[in-house]
Amino acid sequence: MYIKKILIAVVLIGVAVGGFFTYKIYTSIFSPNTVFENNEAFIYIPTASTFEDVNEQLAPLLKNVETFKSVAFKKGYPQNIKAGKYAIKKGMSNNDIVNTLRSRNLPVKVSFNNQESIEKLAGRISIQIEADSLSLVKAITDEAFYKEKGFSPESALSMFIPNSYEFFWNTSAEQFRERMLKEYTIFWNENRLSKANELGLTPTQVVTLASIVQKETAKVDERPRVAGVYLNRLTINMPLQADPTVIYAVKKHTGNFDTIIKRVLYRDLELDSPYNTYRYA
């Protein structure tokens, strides 16, 4: 009888201990494990990141980093880390967080307007995706790429149509370049090519003229009239005599596209000036 009581007690203790550990395991997997007050927080995981790199980013957002690590190992996440942008929502459990990091890479909005140089374009893009400005410049100025796709160093910028696009944050420089070539091809459909041909212009010339008009006036409603003036001058083979072309020439000649030029001087328009508008129109 005494032995029976001992056995029952042991069983009850075992059940209690087992229940406790089961509860601990359950809570470590499914209980909320965030500490931030906003509805969500974003983390950016660079390419080739390690599990420790991910933990470093997550640590300020979690109540308990160790329980996250435990669940992550159980689900095999350290061997399957994916670069990208991820949203950690308030109240997420470790299970939710791991599932998010495994499969919910978010797109980012990438936008740019008319850029005067490849370097400025690369700088603008590099603050919006993972690729840095140096890798972007290298990809955009790849001579083999130009020859294969029908561009030159002078016409390279015309391939990048100013707009807003969706990319994954971990987009590489080469992937960005290829996507923009695809967008260029989509933009220059048969209808637009036909209209450019009617004006006697190539796509590159249309883009160049549009950039001049955009620099000439910030007022959108004035741009059709300004464009009409320049098109008329082109029709009669007259120099554009546009200040933006001279300003561009000055910046290109000096190699400094960050220079602020408020007005064109008469000496910049002289025939022997390296910035002469007739040469750069």
C-alpha cells in the first residue's frame, strides 16, 4: 500500500513536471514576444547575413531573444536565411516571426526623377535598395552591356525612365539595371515609337528633350508650350539655345554635377567657350 502511494505520487509529479515543460515549450513558440509599442517594426537583412546578424537586429524588438533562437533552430531558420525587408508586427510570437522571416520579403518603393549624371542616379538609388552606389555605377557603365543593348555611355541615362517602381530591398545592381531595361522596353511601345518617329526623333532624343524641358520650367502646365518651342527650332535646324544645355555643359566640363548654377553668363555663350550652347544643344 505504501509503495502504491509512492508510485502514484511519482506519477503525479511526473505529470506536473511534464505539463510544466509542455507549457513552457508552448509559450516559447506561440506566446507574444515583442516589446515595441508601434503596430509594426521593420528590419533589413543584408545579403549573406548570418543568424547572429539577424539576432542583433531583432534583439531590441524582442522580450526574449533566447526563446526566439530556440524556435528558430527548431524550424531550421539559421540554415535558410533570406535577405530582404521584413515587417515584425506587434504581438507576434516566435513562430510568427520565423515564418515571416522565411517567406514574407516585402517590396520597397523606388523612385527617381530626372538625373544629370550616372553617379547622381546611383546615389539616389543606393539609399532605397541594398546595392551601393559604386556597384550601381559599375553596372550602369558596363561597356559590354551598352553594346549588347544598343546604348552608349552618352545615352545610358535615357534607359532609366523617371518614375516610381517596386523592388525587393535586396535587389542587386545588375538586377536593378536589367529591370530598368525591361521598363524602358515596355515604355517604348509601338505607339510611342511611332509618335517619336513622326517628330523625327529617336527615343534617346525624346528623353533628352524632355529632360531639357523639365529643367527649363518647374510649372507642369508650361511644359507643352516650351517643348513646342524647342520642337519648332529642331524642325528648322535651329540651335535650341536652351539654358539647361549650357548649365549641363558647364557641369560636365568641370566634372562637378553638384555645382549650383543660378544663371547663364554671356561668356558661357561665346563661340570659343567650352560650354557654348550651339555645341551642346
